[in-house]
Amino acid sequence: MSEELSAADIRILEQLQKDASLSTGELADKVGLSQSPCWRRLQRLKEEGYIKGQVALLNREKLGPGMVIFAVIKMTTLTDEQRAQFIRTIELTPQILECYTIFGEMDIMLKVDAMSMPWYQEFIFNVLLKLPGVVDVQSTVTLKEMKYTTALPLRGGKAL
């Protein structure tokens, strides 16, 4: 975390992670600032890229049946063009919620929103295995979400 963030900046970011729909006045009250300085800090945090965007978090259970599956992929060496095509496909596939490069025997980890196991099987064959350089796909199906947050820890602290 940057040294440029003040305690007031951190309080603003913490409150926005809880509820980004707060008006500037409500946010100012919660962080102990008057409205104008709060607005200026908020604008600076946006301009400097600390705030990437503001979104509504949807309730997965309310939207119908589905499952979260983590797929890890083994890759071959890709050309620059193949790598760009791989990334483009990942970015354009809405069922792929997150994508990470990883260390170890496998190279890529995906978080996939799957409608059903038969759907996911088709997804493996029709999407994942057709990506450039994919050699192997291993999947872990989740049973129950025990914790979900998008909030980043801003104050450090010791682990339990």
C-alpha cells in the first residue's frame, strides 16, 4: 500500500468497500470529514487508481442454480500472438470470473461460474481445450461458499 494514503483516505476506502452507494455527505459523516474535503479526497483516490470502479454485488443464490469451479490449466509455450489470443478469449468469456497465472506444475487458474456439470463438461471441450497452448485442465468443484468478500484489508494487522 502506498505511503501517500492518509488515515482519512483509508477510512474512505474502507467505507466504500462496505457501501459504494453512499452519498458524499454520508461518506463524510462516516469518516469524520466535512463534505468538501471528503469529495476532494474521493476524487484524488479515483484519479490515482485506488478506486477502479463501483459496482453492485449480486446475490448468486437469488440468480438461480449454479456452481463455482476452479480450473487449473497446464500450458505449452505460446507465441506473443497466441498469448494475446488466449487473453482475449479469457476476457471475452463471461463465465470466467477470474484468471491468474500461478507457480507450480500448472500455469493458469480460472474461477468459472458454471450452470451445471453437463454445461461445464461442454465448456471444457468447447472453450478451455480449444484455447491456444492448453495441454491439460484439472477442475475442483466447490460445494459451499463459506466466505466471500471483495474488501481488501487496508490496515494490515496480525493474522489470527
